Amino acid sequence: MNKRMIGLFILLFLAGCASDEPDYAVPPAVDIVTELKPVDTTLVNESYEGVEAKEEDALESFTSKDGLCVIEKKPSYYEVWLHHDKGDPYSVGCAYGEVIKDMGTDYAEILEPYLYENIDSAFPNLDGEYTPVIDRINLLKPQIPPEYLQELDGFAQTLSGGLKGMDSDGKLSYEELLLASMVPDCLRGTNCSALSVWGEKSASGERIVSRTLDWPMGSTNQMCSAQAVTHFVEGKGKNSYASFSVLGMLDVLSGLNDKLVFAAMLDAGSGCDYVCEGKKCYSFELRHALETMDTARSLGEYMVAESKNFTFSHNIIVTDKADCFVAEDCVDDTEDSTGQSMLRDKDTPLFDGISWDNPDSLCVVNAFQSEGADDALTANGGNYIRFCKYNKWVGEKDRLSTADVKSIVTRESTQRDSGWHEIYSYLTYHVIIFDYATGELDIAFTGPEGVVDHPVFTRVLY
């Protein structure tokens, strides 16, 4: 196929974007890189070099009567402390619900539209009858680790005031508040990507890890008013850890524990039927792993070993100071399945026909990449194009600083129509960067105004 034809195929794909499974073969990475010529409105060439991220001061602070929950409202996010070192899980959950009520924020106005937009996406023909959603919640609940379920129960009971059932009525019920922490397992997430560089590829020689979370922001970007860093403060014998997601959500999408193990989940479709009976919530299992495991390898091996017990296939990037892995968790265990789960590292062979050309680095998109796994990479133009962009941009410099990584993952401009083919897009909820050399954690939080070019990074405690 000549380059002219390849370019036509790509332009048609980028203009259409109607399906995740195009009916033509996606061109090799080298051809995509050749044909996708950047224009002034596509890329942002501002550098983060010399730009120091700054901590934000609290605007207000709220504390539960028993001191088990503290929430600071900051300009870009909520800082939440949940003191499991001082109280039982149910009491901590109640305290969390109490503080959100006392803050005076219309939490239902933020959360409820988001929930029903996700429900409508997963169940487009319910017509106000939400029994299938409640059934999924009830089937998944028994497999949530008991201490987390107790915490979630206390939170939902307190904040709902005992209201039961599901109805888009401007009031948050017990079931709706449970669902908020079960969206990845019960309904599904969305687009994400991650990158890690180290050794000869890192300017400091130490690891840098980046995680871009693409997540539904709500029809009016209202979820961006509820960005949260939640500190789970644990007692003796457990790791304390920070979770980066949304106010009131008790599962873990991305987290960093006090042993400096970082982990973040990304969707990866396997095409198998959804099953939740007897299955575990992988977002709560990831929380358990951060709480109990001290190395990237042990966390990754645990998630791979549990993979057939989860509802949806997914990737999890896992790093510590010494290692970087991707847990490629395929849930398909049917008799004719070719799916397999594995812990991928920099030396794992990839699919025939694709290559990662940058030693001492690793990239993750919403597909498995290991040889022998189900191939949703080359079959999905959005995944493949993002993979190719990472491959090209990471290779532009011999060594990358934290500023360079920030520039790569926010390089694209908001002046475009597509979101599924960009690393940084209108879907980006936040971008997390952790530098193991300095111990600095910086996050670019998308605000209610939506995604902006060259976002500001905020220094965050963990």
C-alpha cells in the first residue's frame, strides 16, 4: 500500500471514529508516524522546563466529630484524610459521609448526573427501570473485602439518610452511593494511557512514571469540581496510601503507597461477555494490594493471579524504585479463549508487527501488547495511534526529564475534534507524574472549564 492510500485511510478513520473495530488493517506504526503531519493547532510546543509545581493552600477545612475524617477544600481538588488508624472501617465511612453532608456542597448535583450518564451508556434501553444495575451491585458486593464493604456501607448509609432504590431525582440513595465506587467493575471506565522511563532514558537515571486518566466528566464537567486526593491512613502492619480519583469514591483507580509502589488501572477489552456473579471488584482488589504489598512485582503478580476473578479485562501499570510492570489481566476463561494474563516488563515480546523502540521505557494504552495475548491493539485505531505517538515522541530525546514527560503527555492541543486518538484530549480528567529521584508528585487537574492547553501541574502530598 502506498503512502497516499495510507494517508487517505487514516484521514477517513480520524474523521469517522464511529467504531473501535475498523474494517481495514491499521497501517504499521512507521507509516502512521510518517503520514500524521502535525500542524500548528494540533501540538502545543510550550516547555515545562524551569516551571516548578506548587502546593495549594486550603480554602476551607472540615472535620468529623470523631476526627476520623478530615477534608480540605483546595482550589483544584479536595484533600481527604480517612483515619483507619483511629477507628473501625464502618465508623470511618460514616465520618466521611458526615463531613460531605456538613460541607454544604450539593454532592448529588455533582454525582447523580454522572452516574446516570454512565448507566445509560452501559444500559441504553432501561427506560427508568434500574433493576439490572442493582442486580450487578448486589452480585458484586459480597466479594468486596469486608473492611472496605463496611466502610462503604457506613458512607452510603450516612450520606443517603436511608434513602433506597435508584431514580434520577436529585437525591442520592444508598445504592447510588455504592455504585459510585463500583463504576469500573459494574459499568466500565474509558480511555487511559501511561508511560514510565528510567535508567538510560531518564535524565536523572531514576524512574519517572506518568498516568493519564481519561474519565467521564459529566455533561457539564461537574465531576471536575470533585477531584480528590484521598489519604487512607492505616495502622501498624499495613501500608498507608493515597488514591487519586473523585470525592466520595472509595475504590482505587490510581494509587501510591508509603513504600512508593505506584499502580493505576487502564481498560483493556477482551470481547468476552460480562459476568459479575461470584466476581471480585478489581478496583477494590487494587486497593487491597496497595495496602498490603511492598513491591511492584508482588502487587503485579497478585493482580495477574486474581485476573480470572474480575469482571472486565484491564491493564495495571505498576512501578516502584527498582521495577516497572504492566499486569495484563484478561478475564476470559472460556473453553475456546486464547486470552491469557501476564506480568509484562520491558523484555516481554510484543505482538508480531509492532515494536517499542525506546530502551529503558514502557508504554501502556487500552490494550494488551504481549505476544500471545488477545490483540485489541492493532485492531483498534485509537489504541494503536496513541501507542505510535508515544513511541515517536519518547524517542525524540536521548534522555527525558520530568519536564519532558509532562510535555509529551500534554503535547496535544484542545483545538481538535477527536478524543480517542489523542494522549491528551477533551476526555482527560487528570494527569499524574511521579518522580522517584525527587519524590515529587505532580498532578494536572482538569477544572470545570474543561481540558486546556498546557495545563498547570500542582504539587500534591502522598
